[in-house]
Amino acid sequence: MKFKFLLSISLFVFFIVDAAYAFEIDRRREQFNKQYGQLFLPLPYSLPGLGTGLLLIGNFGNIADTTTDIAAIGAIGDAEFIFTFLDELFIAPELLYLQYLRAHGFKFAFQQYSSRGMNTSKDDFQYGIGNSYDLNAPTLKLTFMDRMLEIGLGINKQSGTFQKFVNPDESDPTKQGETVAIFDPGLEINIANKIEFSTRIDFTDDYKDPRRGIRNSLFIDRQTAKTSSEPSFDVVTNDLQIYIPVLEKSTIVFDLQISDAYVTKKGETNLEVLRIKNGGNENLTNAELASNTNGTSLSLGGGDRLRSFPEGRFQGAHTIYYAAEFRWNYSSSGGEKLDLFFIQDLVEELQVALFFEQGSVSEAKSELGKTVKTSVGSGFRFLSGSGNLYRADFATGNEGPAVSVIIQYPWTYRL
């Protein structure tokens, strides 16, 4: 398996090197688009470990003849939360802008997988049920050369309070089963306390919908412990994407991501202390020990990487991931106006995608790639005139199918 994985990576790098000399890039359109668009949509939800309710989704692009976007998602019912995202609020026109991600949860559930690495069982997890979750992540970005170079600096703070740990129901793992630990007062958790630095070289023909060229992003995250029991570590992630044009206006995309954690201070390593904290669960105890000793790099699973697996399904100190995606833009012409009750925008493109992706995580770098998980699938995308992309992907892999509905292309988010 490791030989096949390394062979695939070698072929991938060959495509990158070969294509790097093949492109002479000009932007194909205006990069500071101000076309207004809006979406408002109520949707029912069913969230594992919590139950059902209603999502209220609002997305407003290029407000008041600017590039500023505002998106919000609120949930009522068994889960209660509000998620807001402000993007491209320019402080200095076409030079310096603010991104701001803010969220608060009043009822939430996290799936906590009992083991790290790739050799984990699909149903080997617990629900962490909480009543307070907070995310605060502002970022300032400098952009140059028609957005071909960007430099970002921000903070990412996430915390929450668990009330209990619950096993999934054996007959239906999406539902709560036996309660294994209750915390009174609640168990406070520090999910992230990071300073984030990023650079992006975007040698493509378009910032939001590239069809040809090369894009390379480097992320350096410094996670700082808030207590003596938590680890401090740096995570360095390199994301390389290559776009090869095919047909009249379609593209094949290759993506390669490599992520490594470097521990600067270990967290709690006393097994008995960790065992008490995790309600006596031996697997969760060992998983936290590995996290406190080795740090945690970019996770796999969810709508961005290994789409047939749940969010954060695979975690370790080192990560490698690569994907190939064919994006067929089939709409006959752009600019058709949509003016419906729930959406107002222009139709820029309609797209069907086929994708293949593989990834691996490990605690030791020498073990990376020995065990690999795969997802394959297809998706439908609507690229709006305001610049937002609405995406629905169906993926299947080693553990069955999954559907993700999300805004923006894959490989965008690193929460």
C-alpha cells in the first residue's frame, strides 16, 4: 500500500512540474467583483447526537456596491447556534481587508473518536454534549498584484464546555445511547488558541474560480496552551494546487497538502489524570496522551478533505492528502439573472464535478502513507455572479457514502 501511495505522489509531482512551465497567466476577469447577490434559505436538519430542527441560512455578497460579503447560519431546535462570517471588508481599497469568523453554540455535540491515526473503527466514538461553544477568528490580509500574492495574520480562539460524554446507540450510531460521564461543573475545553500566519501565491487565471495555473498556500499556526495540562505546538501546512484547462471552459485540478505538527511544550502525560478526565475511557485517554505529546496537524474528513468521512475523522501529528477533481462547466452562457423568493443573483456557471482523493495521518512521519483512506464521488456546483459557489458533493469510500452541502470549493476551510 505504501509503495502505491508513493507512486501516486510521484506521478502527482510530475504533473505539477510539467505544468509549471506550460502556463503564461493573465487574469480572465475583474478580481474585485461588486455584483450583488443574496441567498436566504430555511432548511430542516438532523444532527448526529443532537436531533432535529431548522437551519436559517443567509448569504449576502458584495453589499452596497463593495466587495464585502456577510454569511450567517442559525439553528433552532435540538441544536442551537449562530455562525457568522464577514469577508473582504476592505480597510485600504484593493490592498488590506478583514475576514472575521464568529460563532456561538448554546447546544452542541462533538464526535470524539476514541483513537487517532488511520486504523480506527467507524463507530468507535463518543459524543461530547455541551451547552456553550465560542469561536472568535479575525484575520487581516494584504493583497497585491491583482490578488496574485496575499499575506494574512489572524487569531483563532475556540472553547467550549462539556456537560457529559455519551456513547452512540448501538442500533443507530447517530443517536445518543448510554451516558458514560457527567461533569458538574462542566468540563471546559480549549479547542484552539492560535495565531495564524498565511501566504498565498495565486498564479492562476482567476482568484475565485481558477481554470488554469498554479496556486501555493503556506499556513503556519501557533497553538498556545492556556493551562499547564495542554500542549503548545506549531503546525506547518503546505497546500499546492494545479489547474489544467480542458474542453472549452472546464478544468482538471490536482491538490497536494502536507501538514506537520512540532511540539514546543508537552501537555499532561500522567495516564491516571487523563483517565479521570475522560470518564475512564481508555481509548480517549490514549488519544489525548498522543495529542499532548505529539500535537495535531491538519485533520482529514468532512467537506474539504476525504469527503466520505465525518469532519475530523482522522487526526495525528502528520498528514498527507492529495486529490484530483474534474470540473465540467456546462452552462451555455453566463449572466442569466435569478430573481426568486430565496435567491437573487446572476448565473456565472453551472458545474458538475468528479473527484478522487486519498489521505493518511500518523504520529510518526516514517509511518505516513502506510495506511491510506480513499474517497471518490461527484458533485453539483452553482457559481454565482456575486462570486459565491454553492456546492453539493456525494462521496463514497471505505466506510460508505456521505453527502456534504457547503459554500465554496473544497480545500478552502481549515477550522
